[in-house]
Amino acid sequence: MNINVVIVGHVDHGKSTLIGRLLYDSESIKEGRVKEIQKLAEEYKKRFEFAYFLDAFEDELREERTIDTTGVIFKSKNYYTITDVPGHKEFIKNMLTGASHADVAVLVVSCSQGIEEQTRRHAFLINMLGIKKLIVAVNKMDEVGYKKERFQEIQEKMEKLLSSFGYSHLPFIPISAMEGDNVYRKSSRMNWYTGPTLVEALDSIQVERKQKPLRFVVQGIYPASSEELILGRVESGTLRKDSELIFEPSGVKGKLRKIRVFEGEKDMAEEKDSVGVIFTGKARRGDVAGLLDTPPHPVDEFIGEAVLLIDSLREKDTLQLKLGTAKVYATIEKIKGKIDSETGGLIEKNPEKINAGEAAIIHFSTQPLVVEKFSEVPELGRFVLVRNNRNIAAGIVLEV
Ligand code: GDP
């Protein structure tokens, strides 16, 4: 199984060093490469810098185009793909483009430096991205003499912080990424710690890829010989030939007669597949199809969080809202709160308006539209607000 891991934490707390350590100890870096880098390190009479490995490794990946350069991979019980930290800008980009979804986050916090700004902000972001599995790696234990008391101090503070985002009973692991303690190998320098190493903790995580209901998003309708071809993309679940479907908000029911791809016909299509289908009823662009027992629900209101990129937004403003392939009119019914987009903290309750660069929780009313919570079906939980043909805000659906 391939598990997507995102490593987050404040700058300089040791994320790259940890990634380097994981790659090195799991022998994901080629032998020759290790020697070469060790030699270089010796030459410079430098301490072995694993962060250096990562840079070197990434260059290697870039050369081998076959591997995705956005992620590095190491293997233990599972294959792990590590993606980079979502900064605030990248986060907005993620909301717009739907970058890959992480199954697990490892939050790195330095025991000697303590909780800092990005420790908070990343905790907020991973929660917002719907990442439920979190491991806290308390790093640089070597700098605090591997002391249990120092570890416990950080653990207590972190537990307080993380419980405000709804995380509880998390694994906390004292590590030294630099020395390799409790990353791959159990440390003999912290006998007071009896829990798993970081890799053991990753290996024991149960990733629940819940069977999600079918959501097939219509991108276009094309006349093809005697019948109509509906082009679209499976955003979640499985599309099967001969199943009974309902398209919402059109409300049209019928039978899926054929699934067409470039090469011919198929019996089923899965998540991320773009296909053409022949259906017994009439669908429209912007419709979302589902099975009759788990149908998509069209809504005319929802709660979302939006970050305003330009202009300002006031209550009762009406704009266009793009979500999936749908484009509808939406009204700002209420701005429930202005929030700090870095930390997620509430800045002001019920403000009259928000300005560029600010984020807010908003109650929208819309023309009928199929939406899902961002944490469940990201492609149907992410929207853009448009005014005079300009994208002025990006947002995600929090509650339907
Ligand atoms: P990042 O910004 O979070 O990726 O942090 P880096 O991995 O670049 O590490 C920042 C600095 O902390 C570097 O000088 C590392 O050598 C050092 N560092 C990282 N992990 C450890 C550790 O476990 N112990 C000690 N003593 N230093 C570490």
C-alpha cells in the first residue's frame, strides 16, 4: 500500500533532516550516492548533514523523470510518499488545484526550540485539510540531553494546542533526526521511552480509505451519432455499466448504458478517470451523478471558508461561484467570522466586510448545486468566487 505522508513543522525544527534520515536508514538512497556524500562531508570536516542528502536526492529524482518530483519515497512495511509542507500560499493553491491528499501528517517540533508560529499554523492547516492521522515527532532530543522531563513538557503543551483542533490520543515520539534515535532504530539513549519508533508508528497506522459514494461530475455533453455522449470525471467511488444513476441538481434518473474511453468501451471507471458515458436520460454540464441509494444532494446554502485574493466582500453581495464544473449565482448571507488565515484563530465575529488577504467563515445561499465537505470529496468541496470575470476568492466547503 502506498501511504502519503506530509511532514510539517516550524522552519529549522528538522523536517529535511528527518526526511534525509528516513531515506538513509531505509536505504532508499543508492549505495554509491551515500559514499559520495559521506566523502564530501568528511572533506568539509562537517557533521553529517542529512539535510544535505535530501537536496542531493532531489536532484537525482529530477534527473530520473520517472519518479514524481513532488514526493520522495521510502519503503518499510508500506511505501511512503512524502510530500512537502503546505505553506499558506501553497495551501490556497491546493484549494484551487486539488493537490494530492495526505493520509498522515508528521508534525516535527524541536524539543530545544519549543512550539513556534508555524507549529501552530501547520497544526491548523492539516486539520483544515481533513488529515485525521497525526504523529508528533519531538525532535533534537540530543540537544536536551535526551531528558524525559523536557520531552514531557513539550508533549503537554502540544497536547493542549492540538486538542483545540480536535486531535487527541496522538502518538508522541522523542527522536533525534540527526543522530537517528527512534526514527528507524530504537534509541538506547532514552530507555524511559517504551513506545514505537517513528517508522513503527507509521507502519501501524490504519489508513481508512473509506469507500466513498460515487460522484461523477459532468464536464460537457456531445452529440455522438444517434446518442448523446456525456463527458465527465469520476471524483469519488466507482462508476459501473448498467447501474441506475441520478444526476443532480437536474434530478434526472436513468440507466448507465455505456462507458466509453478513447480505446473503446469499459465496464467500470474509477476515481480520477475521465470517461464518456451513454445514459438513458438528459444531463447538463455542472450536474453530479451518484447511485440511487447514495445520491448527491443539491443544496441551496452551505457554510464555507474563503480567502479573499482581491477586492472586498460584504454581506448580501451576490457573485458567481464556481465549484466542480458548475457555475451558479451565490449570495453572502452572513459573514460569521473573520479568521486569521495563518493560525485559524477568530479575529472578529460577524464583521460587515472582509478585505483582500483576509479569510472568513461565510454562510452562502446559492442556486441549486451539489457540494460536498472539502474533507470528504475535495473536488466538490472547493470553490472560487467570481466577480466581473475575475477570480476574487478561493474557498472550501466546511458544512453542508
Ligand atoms: P527544516 O527547516 O525543518 O527542514 O530543518 P532542517 O532539517 O534544515 O534542520 C535545521 C537545523 O537543525 C540543521 O542545522 C540541522 O542540522 C539541525 N537538526 C535537525 N535535526 C536535528 C537533531 O535531531 N539534532 C540536532 N542537534 N540538530 C538537528
